[in-house]
Amino acid sequence: MPERRQINDEYAKIAKDLIDTEDVLEHIRTSQATIVILSSDMKKMKDGRKVCGLCERIDEKYKWGLPADFTITIYEPNVRGFTEEQMRILLFHELLHIKIDYQDGEEKYSTNPHDIEDFRYIIDRFGSHWDEVTGEEPMIFRASVTINLDDQIRQNLDHLNERKSDFDE
């Protein structure tokens, strides 16, 4: 079965709150960067380990289909049982990958690789076992929240998912 991705408004609300409140994310808050938060039904693995999230910069040649600068994809099967706090930490970690440089007065986007400073910051703040699923209640959203996302992005993503399934048959 092919992977399905969709925009996740609840995760987008958490990401927006993090961008608005975390000092270390000020470079995103003060930029023009557009970030789309997605959910995937795929159980992504790399080197025998589960991948919970992935931050990617959208290449210019693909912006016709998804007019955004970055996507953050959360792999739902790998985060089952996460609490809301664990999801905040995961999204925070993924947002730390967003890199914005300025050249000739223009914003230039790329992604930061994993590095020791990122891991140290997360571990110092949240502990080394922040991602362990315990017997606690999994994340339940308190209310249905809608983020003002660009309807064109949503329509393009739906269209691309439909087209992908046409090719997979």
C-alpha cells in the first residue's frame, strides 16, 4: 500500500506555538518561511531504527505542487502512544533543523543536520529518554483547532495524493 501524507492541523498548532514562544526558533519566527506539517501513515525506518519525524526543504522545482519552503512529516505508526509533551519535543527537534541564512538581502533556506549541539540542547532540556512510550495516556487533543493554512497547499497535496494513487495502480 502506498504511503499517504496529509496536512495535520493539530501538529501545525503545536509547531506554531513553539515558533512563537521558543527563543532558539526566532530565526523562523522573523522569516518569511512557510512550513507545512504532515502526517504519514508509513512506518519509516532507517538503519534499523524508527524515524519519528523528518524535516525537508522543498526544492524550487516542486513548489508548483506544494508552495511551501519546508515540510515536517510525522510518521504516525512510530509515534503511537506519544503524549502531547513528547509530540511538542519531537516537533521542536524537527524545527531545529530549519536553517535560514541571508545573502544579498534574501532568505536562503536549507536544513541543519543532526549535530551534538542539537542533541545536547534537547537532552539538557527534556532528558535522554523523552521519546519513550510509557503506560501514560497517549496524546489526545483537547479541542479541534484549525490553523489558517493556505487552501491551495491543501488542494495541491490532495491532488498529488490522488495522482500518486493513479500511478501506483
